[in-house]
Amino acid sequence: MQSSFVMFAMIMAFAFLMLIVIVSGPLSMLLKFILRSAVGAGILYALNIVLAPCGIYIGVNLFTSCFVGFLGLPGIGSLMIISHLLGV
């Protein structure tokens, strides 16, 4: 093998590994947010089943799921307060 090809292959392997390291941070954050939003949608659905007889209902959609995924438990509380204040 020629030394220039070996050097090129080493540089390309290093560049590929650096690209993986750079992209893995935001990608893991995005996957964590998607997972938290899915769990938030499930929790909202379960709360709607439990609290519907009391007249408390929060619509389960992409916005509310992402809101709960971003804020967590305080997001559920704030959605309940907003729902109560708006009378929805």
C-alpha cells in the first residue's frame, strides 16, 4: 500500500469518529426529549381517565405532550391550572 492512501484512510477515520462524537450529544438530547414526551403523553392519558369524573380534562396532543416532556411534573400542574382558568 502507498503511504498516502494509509494517511488518507487514517484522516478519514479520525474525521468520521469526530463527527460521531459531535453529533451524539444533540442526538442523545433529542432522543431523551422524545422519550420524555411519549411518557408525558401516557401520563396525561392516564390522568384523563382517572380525573375525568371530577371534571378535569387535559387534551392529549403534540403540544401538551412536548410541554410535559420539557417541564416534567410542573408541566402537568401548569396544564391543569391553565385548563381550569380557561374553563376548558
